[in-house]
Amino acid sequence: MSACRRAVLCLLFTLSLSECVTAGKVLVWPGYFSHWLNIKTIIGELIAKGHNVTLVTYSATPSVEADQSMGYNMEIIQVPYTKQEFVDALDRVWKFWMYNLTVDNSIQSFFELKEITEVITEQGEVMCRKILEHEDLLEKLRKEQFDVLLIDTVVLCGEILAEKLNLPFIISIRASLASAIERICGQLPSPPSYVPAVGLSYTDHMDFLERLKNFLFVLSMDILHIFIVNAKLDHIYTEILGKPSSVCEIIGKADIWLIRTYWDFEYPRPLLPNFKFVGGLHCKPAKPLPKEIEEFVQSSGDDGIVVFSLGSMIKNLTKERGNIIASALGQIPQKVLWRYAGEKPETLAPNTKIFDWIPQNDLLGHPKTKAFVSHGGTNGLYEAIYHGVPMVGLPLFGDQSGNLNRVKTKGAAVMLDFIKMESKDLLQALNDVINNPSYKESMMKLSRIHHDQPMKPLDRAVYWIEFVMRHKGAKHLRVEAHNLTWYQYHCLDVAAFLISVIALVAFIFVKTCSWLFRKCFRKTSGKSKTE
């Protein structure tokens, strides 16, 4: 064997060994519904790179199930409530956001949201206590010697697991870059003067009234988070961890925050070094469609198709809303594939076909797709951006109105009020998006920006997970703001000191002037009397 060949074989052998050495153990605390899709995508890539992955979840978690084909392990913590009870609580949340949340009546909305939050928080409390009770599971996980914990904060207590196991942890999140958890717990600067709050359809260009409403809304969310969520959970965290603790203190220890958006549709705003954009990490080129769906798509001819989906959480609509939507869809020449599990609308037309499930990414990547009608969830929105499909937005709750408003302001979508819209409104929006080429051009511009990145979003997410594994954390990227009190953060102590100094100088100056004035006045008065 030649020396050159031996050197090549030696190099390949060394590389293979290094690959084995760098493979680590990842513990995952997953979210549900669309959150699970993102986590699942990351898990698949980690396993493909040789890492060992274990999921820890609880028995009532919807949509997270064992999948032997993927190759991850799974530990399930039993809790005293069912998946349906958990889903019912979530239904209250989205129905509140859809039907009852109003900025104009913020006091009533605040108290309704307070009640709903308490229900969710109580379920979280049960989950946190169950972690403490399963000391055998904790000991088993300690013996596994995991390198990092990946959590989704939509499910409480993942950060407690990290604390109990003494693991560096990474947060995967997309509530909004303007939500309370990033601002309060992550110390992310979010000036309400130009960073719109989650739940409000504002841009970064707000007039005085919008800035006022944005400020008050952010303030109410902060009050809700600090005095209800934190007040209820802080004592639980203290009890479980055996030392004075708070929710934000523990969440704030996260080494990396994986934010599921990107600058393709986010407004420019301040960002911290441990906040990393990974929006669209689940997107991929379209695959061939199932035979039945492909035949329906091809039957559309030159008119093409419209894809309609309101996400995985919305199973049905009111009869009135269903008929309004079906009536509008029946008046366009395109064929429509509608993901819907509710009662079949009476006004459903022959051009519209209802499916319990659709291969959404593959449909959006099909050349016959002309428009995408969506609720504005981040996953679907990024699939539309990835494939360059203009949108008609029907936001329902949470961050969806903000998501869609970002795309709308960039000229790639039309947004409607789901509750107030009539069939004619939806019909007009569809015709505009399909027939006005500016919407397609604007979405293609966003698509080009999305694809023009130095590293793919999924690769970026995996890179930072492996970075934390290699360096046993990333504390050097966390800002010192985590260790400051609220008055230190806002320099109120400095302001108080400066005001005190100024007040003291002013006092001394006034007293000195007064003394000089009195002394001079007395001398002058004395001379006058002598004369």
C-alpha cells in the first residue's frame, strides 16, 4: 500500500472517530401541535448526525407520540388529567382570542385572560409537581449524563428539569419577539414605541394612538405575567428546587433561544447574542402528491388551485362561518383543497374538496398553486414564503394577526377579520391575490431573502445545539441584565443619585445666594441708617 493511500485511509479513519466522539446525548422537552413539528424536525436532524435523543413529556400532551421509526427514546410522566381536558383548556384560549379579545375594552379582556391563564397555570403546577415526585425518573436521566436539554416553553417546567439535572438548556420558541417571556425572562429589549405587541395588528410605524394602545397592552401583559403567572408559580419553583427561585430567573438561564422567525418578515429591532433566528427550519422542497390529490390538482387546468388551512388546532367552525367561507370559495374558478374536520357546509361547491389532512408543504410547492388561505401560524406562513405563494390571511388568535400583518405590509398578503368578514370580502381578497401580480412578486421577494442565508435554518439550529454541547453551555452570550434588579436595569438608582446631587447643589446654591443677599442687604441697610 502506498504512503499516500495509507495517509488518506488514516485521515478517513480519524474523521470517523471524531464523528463518533462528537455525537452526544440530547434530552428534549417538546411542545405540541405546530410547536411539535419544529421540535420533531430538529430531532430528526440530530439523530441523522448521530446524536442520541430522548423525549420527556407527560401523558396529557396532545400530538406528541412515540415514533420508533425516527429512533428516539421516550419517557412519559403520568398526570391526573386527560389529553381532552388539556385540549379543552387550549380551546378556551383560542376562542377568547378569536371572539373576546379587544384592545378597546382592555379591562374586560384582561380579566377574561386572567381566568384562562389561571386554568393553564394550574395544569402547569400539576406538571411541575409530578417532575418532583418522579425521583426515580430523574435519577435515571442523571445516569444517562445528557449534554443538553432542548425545551419548548409553551409547556411549563422544562426549565425545572434542566435545573434538577444541572444541564445547559436551549429554548425553542415562537410566541413573538414582543411577548412577555422574551422581554421579561430573556431580557430582550422591546421598546413599545416601535415593537408591536403580540396580538395587535400593528407595524413598526405606529401613530400616537397606536403607540398608546401598544404601550397599555404590553403593560397589561407584563402585569398578567408578573402578578398572576409568576406569583402563582414562583412559590412552586421555590418549593420544588428547595431554594428561593422564580420562573423568570430559571427560564432566564437558557443558553440559547432559537426563535422560529427571520428577517424576511420580522421588523428590524434589537436582538441579543444568544437569540438565534431559525424561521422555516421545517421547510423543504415539495414531494410528489398522493395520487388522489394529484388528480384533483391536475383537474384544475390553467386556473390552478387554492390551498386552505386554519392549522392543526382548529377542528371545526360555527355553521355560519363555514357557510360564508364555502360560498366564497365556490365563486372562484380555481379548485380548492380545504383542510377541515368540521360539519360539511351547506354552501360547499363542486370546486372545493374537504380533507381531514393535506400535505401542505407539497401543495404549496406545486406549480399550480395560486394562493394560500391561512390563519397565519408561523409554520404555514414560512412554507408559503419558502415556496413563494401569496396569502389571504384569516388570523384567529395569538401571534397570528401580527404574523400576517407583517406579510401584508410587505405586499404579499391580504388580511381579513375572520369574525366580521362576509363571503364577498373573502371572494374579493382571493381575486386580488390571485389576479394581481404584485402579490406574487412581493412574496417571491420575501422568498429570495429567506433562501439567501449563509446557513440553512435547520443547520443553524443544530449548530447552536451542538455548540452548547461542545462548550458545556453558552453563558458568555447572556447579557448582564439577568443579574440586575429592575431599578438597576432602568438606571433608576443612577437617576435618583443624580437628582439628589443636583438637588443638593441647587440647595447649597440657593442657601449661599440667600446668605450673600442677606449679608449684603444688611451692610447696605446699616450704611443707610448711619448716613
